[in-house]
Amino acid sequence: MHRLLFALAALVVLAVFVGAPPLAGAAQDAPVAFTNARLITIAGDEIERGTLVVTGGRIAAVGDARTVRVPAGATVIDCTGKVIMPGLVDTHNHIGGVGGADGSSTLQPDVRVYDSINAMDSGFRRAVAGGLTTLNLMPGSGHLLSGQTVYVKLRPVRSIEQMMIRDEAGRPMGGIKMANGTNPMRDPPFAGTRGKAAAMVRELFTRAQEYRNRGRKDSPPAPENGDDAPADGAGAEGGAAPRPARGRDLGLEALGEVLDGSRIVHHHTHRADDIMTVLRLREEFGFRVVLHHVSEAWKVADEIAAAGVPCSIILVDSPGGKMEAAELSFETGAVLERAGVKVAFHTDDWITDSRLFLRMAALGVRAGMSRAGALAALTIRGAEMMDLQDRVGTLEVGKDADFVVLSGDPFSVYTRVEQTWVEGVRVFDLSDEKDRLHADGGFGAGRDQTPYFCCFDSDSFVFGRSGTLWQAGGK
């Protein structure tokens, strides 16, 4: 009897692993050719009848069907009537159960959002259903500085470590999340006014400058013989930051990366005066910054352009905005584009559902953006704002094989995301009933999710089994 139970248990375990999605790095080595597709490469003109060849998780060839040869032995997928474009890049997303800073202080640069991410959260299934392949996962905007963000690929994995995008040294890539305006204005220890908020940020960055300078002063001189260099690389070119004699401060170390430009500030801001405050602080401390939301950016587009700062914008769909966003305009993207500002779109999911990301750019075009500008705002512009432009954002030889197969034009309301591929692995297929459930919604979809809303207390709201949002104690 015990042997029988053991055998049955083994079969169950085997079935689970056979049916589970492949882990990161499971890209197919054999070439796959997608033929007869309309290719939107972003890097150049659209190709009406093109071929995309993928090998080992990267793009091996892309171009007109008359010039691109399908490799011998390749799996050929006929995409007649379909559109293929790069995987969508979202610079501002909150799925996965994100949690950053707490109520102990308003500036917490030591917090790392990836310590709160559940890689198996079904929100990631919604994201790939919308064609998203690369995300900037952010803590919330209820703090002046709520922690470090993390850049991820939507690989079919089981842990955040397997989702992380890493730099050449193997370190997780990400920015730092800051905010101003009314979201972080609360009772002490938080700031109660806009002036005090800016003062607190200045004080923290001044401390970070002093910490960095003290570390340089306290670090020993570089040895003449390279064999005598410190084991951790401190003081060596390209090595770790020098460690001050007074001990480490993880938060100030993260801000040191902001000051030296290796970590980008992703800054929540809405009103024109708040936008100008961010630009002022950026000028004072020299950090790189992406302005997020910018509801009133159309009022100060020339000033943003003069500063050379990019904007990640949102056209709010649900659950509605806030007083700061009262003068949000669908024309913001067009106004910024004409001013010469680099523009990306983001979902701020749940504010805009990740499945509706393509609609964001379509609305931008309707309000005056160029088609090319709107397509770039879904792909390469976001990649640039995350220092990922050499990996993702366009269909070019050598880049990661992240792309989306669409049923039609990306700006048509009738178009569906049919397939999403990440590094040569198909991570979403609309023809699979399990994937379609996450694309369309229905019984069993999203039951494990707690929505992130910045505008009200989401604890008073719950999800029904069908995915419907209900208010606790009411209907």
C-alpha cells in the first residue's frame, strides 16, 4: 500500500513539472522563422511581408522575405495576416504584490522592492496577455522616496531572481522611486507641505554627497601592484564603491549610485509646479531622472525639453484620477513630442490594466502624436529610460527575441495579442484556454491578486471569484 501511494505521489509530482512552464534560460537553440508577417521593427520602416528568425533566445535575422533566408532545419511559423512588433516595455508597473517603504519615515532608499515580489502572481499572466515583456516594478508613491525599483523580464519562472534583468556584473538592474505632490504629504514624520518635502529631499541628498565624499577620503590609495588590490575591488577602476571607515549605510550607498548616474530616479509628479521642483532638484544634485505621469507637462513642455529629461506618461483609464490630475490632457504626448521630449507610456497597473497598454498609444495618436512616436513610446523609449536599449525595444539582429504577434494593426480596437515571446520562449498563446482566461477574465482569473491603488485605501476592496471588484460590506 505504501509503495502504491509513493508511486502515485511520484506521478503527481512528475505531472506538475511536466505541465509547468519552463524556467528562465530555456530558450530554444534550434532556429524558428516567422514568415509572411507585417513587421513593425521600430528601428526602421515597417515591412509589409517580412521574416523574423530567432535562435538561442536572440534575433538572428529580420527583414523583407525576399532578402532573409530561412535557415535549414528551422521551424517555420506562417504569420500571414499577422503583425509582429517588439515586446512592450512598461516603465511603471505595480503587479506582483509590490511593497516598498513603510510608515516609519518618508525617505527609505534602502528598501528593495524585489524583496516583496511574488513571481507567481497571476498579474504577470495578465501582463503577457497584453503583450508586455519588460517591466519596471515600482513601490508606491506615498513616500518622497519609497525604495529601489527592479527591472524584470516576464520569463515563465518561479522566483523574482529568475525574472531580474542583470547588468554585466550580474547585479539586479533597477532605478529608485521618488514622488512629490499630495501623495507623500501626511502627518509627521512625513512632510505636510510641498516646501518641506523638497527640503527633506535636499537634506537626504546632501547627506548622500557627504557619505560618498567621506568614503573617497577614507579609502586607501590604490596599490601600485595590481596583485595587492583589495579583494572586494574597492578603489579599483570599475570596482565596488569605497567603504567609509564609519561603517556602511545601504540607503546612502543606493543614493550614491543615483549621484554617479548608474541608478535612474523614476519620479512620480503631476502638477506643473511639482514638475519644476523635480527639475530644480535634478539641476542641484545632477541625478538622472524620468518624470512619471506628468499630468500638467503640457504647460511646461519647453522647460522639460530644455532640461533634456524624458517623460513616462499615462492616459488614466481607471479607477479615475485625483485633483492633481484634473488638468491631464490626452494631448500631452503630442505636445511633448513636438517640443522634442522623449516620451514613453506606462500602465501604472492597476490604474490602467496591462492588457490595455496598446490602447494607451492609440489614444495618444488620436490626440495628435505621430504613429512612429506612439509606437516608440510603447517600446524603445521605455527601454532607453531603463538603460535597456541595447537589449530590447526594437526588432534588430542581436537583441533579445522579445516580440508580440498581433491579429492586426496595434492601434485597432479589434486587434488581439495572439502570442507573446520572451527570449525566444512563447509565454502567452491566446489559443490556449488557460492563457485566454487571463486575457479575457472570468471565473478563476486573478483570485490571488490584491490591486494596488494610489488614490484610496484598497484594503476595503476585495475581489470576487470571477475577478469582479467589490467593496467590503457592500455591493
